[in-house]
Amino acid sequence: MDALEVLKHDHRMVEQVFRDYDSAASDRQRRGVVELLVRELSQHAALEEMLVYPLARKVLPDGEQEIDEHLDEHMAVKKTLLALDKLDEGDRRTDDLVASLRRDVEEHIREEEGVLMPRLREAVPQQDLDELGELIGKAKQSAPTRPHPNAPTAPPALTLAAPLAAAYDRLRDRLQQRPTT
């Protein structure tokens, strides 16, 4: 899959995880779904920030402004993910935070798939999108699995911080017996 198809696949997976939250039968199941949301959205955001957004900044005429807006959306999502990550199973605030997260993510997906991705498809040769898709697939194995709203959001600082954050996240995931994907 090319990079844009990989990102769309991630979007469909997250939409399914939100539906899984709605159909969860217990606090334990809902907590498991929240942990999957935290993992998937944290990885997705980190990969976009490291690999896709720098490309968009470079190739789109108004890339700086457009990507800054996407980064602002990412920051809101990361803050909500961090709040969700800190909650205990059964916390009454979970439903409201998941609802807020869903609204933010749905809007972000609409903007990316409706505006950013078509513009990137026009501006970037298919071979480059294919290579970037492969790179995203490989990088997902070592991307952070938790939100880091205070971390840098652009290379080169992000490129240096992300592997350290990912290693720390994976250790925490293992110690807390978090689900892996």
C-alpha cells in the first residue's frame, strides 16, 4: 500500500475501535478498547508527524499553514489520550472523554482524507508514496504507543525523541500487560 492508503487503513481501524467501545459489555472491555485507542492513535500521530507532515510541508504551496493546523488537532487528541490513559477501569469520565476524542478524530480524518491526502496524491509521485508506505509500515513497529503532548512535533527533534519515547512506552506496556496490535 502507498502511504496514503496506509493512513486510510489506520483511519478505518480506529473507526472500528470506536464502534468496539460502543459495543463493549463491561468496564473491563471498555478499558481494553481505550488502551487500543491510545496505542493506535499515538502510533498514527507519531508516524504522520515524523514521515508524512514534513513531506507535506515541503511539497504543498501552503504546507506550513496546513500542517500547523493538523499539528494543533494532534495536540488536542494527544491531550485527550493522555487523560484517558491516566483513568482507571470504570472511571465515570471515560465515556465523555471517548466521545470528545471521537469528535476530534472524525473531524481530523475528514480533513485529511478530504483535503490533505488528495493534494498529496497530486503533488507526490506514486513511487515516492509507495516507498513512504513501506517506511511507515516498518516504522510502526518502533513508534511510540502512548501520547506525548510535550514531545517535539517536527523533525529533527521528533526523530530523536520518538525512539526513546517508544522504548519507554513498550516497557510500560509490557509491565502493565497492555494489548499489542
